[in-house]
Amino acid sequence: MLEGNALMTMDNVTKQYPAVVALHEVDLSFTEGITGLLGENGAGKSTMIKILLGLVPPTSGSVQVLGEDVTRNPLVRTRLGYMPEHDCLPFEAPAAEFLCHIAEVSGLPAARARMRAADTLRHVGLFEARHRPMGTYSTGMKQRVKLAQALVHDPDIVLLDEPAAGLDPAGRDDMLGLVRKTYREFGITVVFSSHLMSDVERTCDRITVLEGGRVAKSGAVAEYTAETRTLFIEVDGNRERFVAALEARGVSVGVGKGGVAVQGSDEDLADLVRDALVEAEAPLRRMAPRRRELAELFTGVDGDHGEAGEAG
Amino acid sequence: MAETRTAQAAGDPKAGGVVFDIGYQRYAGPREGRRRARLAVYKDGFRKVLGLGRGPKAKLLPWACILVLVGISIVMAAMVGFGQRTLGDVGAEMVPGTSHYFYYSIFGLNILFIFAALVAPRLLCPDRRNGTLHLYLVRPLTATDYVLARWAACLTVMVLVVWLPQFVLLAGRVLGHPEPLTYLDDNWTDIPKFLLSGAAIAAMVTAVSMLASGLATRRGYASVLLIALFVIPNAVTAPFAFNPQLQWVSMFSLGDVLGETNKLIFNGVEQAAEADSQVEDPFGDLDLDTAQTRFSPAFLLAAYFGWLLAPVVVLWMYYRRLRL
């Protein structure tokens, strides 16, 4: 799975703890963009991130980050950012002071560190609250500071461990928006781990699925969410008559809560659907080929035969 | 480059107040690597110990200890000055327990222990407890860099806190003397002695208190552990102090090791005859300002460096093997 232009590569990496194999013969490369590491708890996501950061040495295999062995050359970490899943903020310190300190620890001179701290807090939406002690922040604000500390020294790659964990839906949307912004506007490559399919689907360009310490799947999100040969149709009324009209024309129909799914995508089928709509006097709201969902990677459901209610 | 105008300026472009959003700017300045990282951790440690940049609560205890330490030296200098002014050199000598040596033999050392127990845990415990240590170690900083920078910050503060009262005492003694230059000419050797003795005390107190702070997660636990470490061995070894065969037991007491090292640096080693007379009558003819150690310099230095190096090595090994 090694590719050209890879920013980070893992070559046959195994990590063995006394009681468990966290990663097993992993060959993987990370290229520019947003890559999602998806897997259940204990799948090896956090271990993989720690190995990429050089915090934990692999039991066997080799890891290259930006062309360097991170365990032997800690200076590579000046170009890496990391946002841990757990709490990591000193609650008594104001965010601006803490970020300035962290920027200096990343190697920036003091004056530049102060400027970067203020700029980064502005980009994550905490400029107004920057002089308040972090102990007074909400969970969402703390997550933003955690992201800011990973970005303050302007790394080339940032590794985010469950960045939306513990947030309410609105906070989750905001955080995932910031993650997308980190690559699309700031140009910083993102690797982020999550056990939530929807987060990865909404945010990432590429996905790596880990199962029991092995890479189960890896590739572009678009490959897994490609159009299927199922046509999904929503109508605003007379749905039963519409279904009957379709069946009368010999079309295989699946009915769900969200709409009606019919197999096929050619022009003849479209004509049959049009005629059925006219006959049933059913106002058309939407008609489009159905896309697969990442969840199907795990459930094994074939997109072409999925429930119509899940589509859309 | 996006440009927006403030509410005031929106109606009248000449009113000024234009806000430019220049978006995210990549950093193109210097990156100074591990040297800057170590310096940043050191500076942060120095500020944490003294509560600089924090509220009054963080400053209260360390600065109270420093004030007490300085206050003792001011009182000592005032006593000498008073004796000197009223009765001359004889009067000054009649005021016992006011020498640079004596400063750290009883009160000063105990207050320094309390100071160390209060401030040293600030350097290591919160970083591990809050998880901030992770953020340090994913930067161009090794665990060894981190712990050495914190150690150096603690040592710097300890040395300054140990030396400050001695300089105050020196200033008091010099200014209290009718002929300050004559006093300095006669007693200048006190200066390198108190600098050396102070550095030795600061180094060992730093080593022990940083080890306790490194092993405890909570600051309170580390403080209690340190106070116990300073007090209990001293109480346990005290009965052996006047038994020539068992005097070596007192080397298990941090306070005794520092006290004897202080004696060695200022006043040297006691002669055998004097030692025998003191064993026979330990409380007779006790000179507070010129007491000498009964241990050989080699034995004392071995005990001192054992107390100094063992905690340093254990702390270093602990952080090197720490897995996050």
C-alpha cells in the first residue's frame, strides 16, 4: 500500500504489548489531505498515532515521517502537531499564555510564539476568551484549545485523536468544520482517528479502517461512497399508488421510510418511473442514484440492495 | 485577501476602521529546535515555582517562606549590629548564632525544606496529572530534556533562595560594622564559603524534592512525602548522634548530611581530642558559630554525593522509561 508522495509510511509495523498485539504487520502510507483512522475502541488507532509521533517505538518494522525516523530524530516533531483525546490542558493558565509557551516548546522564538498564539486562537474562534483561565472554558472551547495547541507552530501534519469526542451535536459540527478548514484553508495535512463513521464520512478524503490491529480497508472515501445501481425516489404523496404503478410495469421496488428504491439506472427505467409518476399523480420531490455509505464497510450490506429508508 | 469594514466605516469609507482578514498565514520564521524547547520548559518552571504570572494564592506560600528566610537574616544582622555598636567587637562576638555558618544550621534549613516541599511538586506533578506531559513529549523535546529543564529551574530558584538571605546577612554585618571595609577584609572568606555551602544545600534539596515530585501524581502527596522525608529520618537518627561507633547512622538523615557538610565547608573537621570531650559532655562548651564536623571529608562527601546523585539517577531513569 506504499505510495509516492507519502508524508508518513509504516512498513510492516508490529506493536506487541505484554498482553496484546496492538498493531500487526501494518503497511500503510499517508498522503496529503485528510485521512480518517476508523476503528472500534482497541482497534489500534491511538497506538498507530503514538508510533507515528515517536512516543512509542514499534516492536518491529519501520516508520518514516517526513522522510525521517521519528524515534531517532525528535526534530521531525517541529513539523508535527498532536491533539490527544484525553484532557491535557493546565486549567489555571490562560489559553494565550499556554499556547505561547507551547509554541516556544515547539522551537519558535518568544516574540513569534506570541504572535502565532494570538493568530491561532483567532482561527479557532477563541480570540475573545484568550486571557481567561482554561478551567473556566466549556468542553467545546477546551477542544478548540487542544486543536490550537496542535496548530500553533504551523506543522506540516497534524494528528488528531478523537477530536470530536464528548461534544454535543453543534460542537461536533464546529469541530469537524475546523478539521476540514485545517487542510482546505491552512494547507495542513490531517490524520484523525474516530470510531464514528459519520465523522469520517463528512470530513475525510481518505479512510483507513483498523480491525484488531490490522488494516482492514484503506482508500479514498469517494471509492466507498460511489454511486450504486439503485435509483432512489421520493414523492410528496400517493406513494402507494406510485409503487403499484411501478410494480405493474415489472419494476423491482424496495420501500422504506425515506422513499422508494428501484434497481437499475438506465434511461428505460427512467421512462418507466416517469410514466408511473404520471399514472399515480404522485408529485416528484427527488430522484437520484443512491450512494453507498461507509457503514456498509462494516455491516457488509451491498449498496445495490440496501434499504430504501437508509438511502439519500 | 478578504476585506470587511467595521460598522462605523461602512457608511463612510474615509472614517477609517478597515479590518483586513488576511486568512491563515504559514509560519516562515526560524525554528530553534531543542535548545529553545529546553529554555521554554526551564523558564516556565522558574515562573511556576515562584507563582509568577499567577494569582496571589500561587504566590502566597513561596514568597512567605522567602520573606521568613530573609527576615531571619535581617534579625541576625540587627543583633550583630546592635552588639557591635554598643560594645564593639567584643559585643559582636557575645551575640552567638549570627554567623553565615549558623544561618543554615537550624532555622534556615528547616524553612528551606518547607519551601522545597511546597514548590518543587509544582514542577512535575501537574504536568503528569493534567496530561500536559504528552504535549511536551510530542515536541522536539525528549523526556530527559524535559526533566533536566525542570530540575534546572528548581535548582536555580533554590540557589537564589539559599543565597539571598546570606547576602542580606552579609550586607547587614558589613553596614553594621563601624569600619565596613575592615570587616570585609577580615571576613571575605565567608563569601565563597556561603556560596559553596548554599549551592551544596540547594542541589541536594532539589534532587530529593524533584524525585518525590516525579513519583507522586498529586502535589499534596509529594509535599507530605517530602516533609516526612525531611523530618522522620532526622528524628530516628538523633539518638545516635553522640555515639562515636554509630554516628554514621546520621548520614541517613538529609538534615544531618547537610548540616555536617555545612560545618565542613565553614569550619573544617574537628580534632579527635575535641571530639572526645564533646562526647563526654555533649552540651558543654557548645559554640554555635564555629562547630566542626566529626566525619572525615571523604566519608561526608560520599554520603553527600550519594544523597545527591541517587535521586537524580532514579528520576532520570523513571522519565526515560515513562510510556505515555
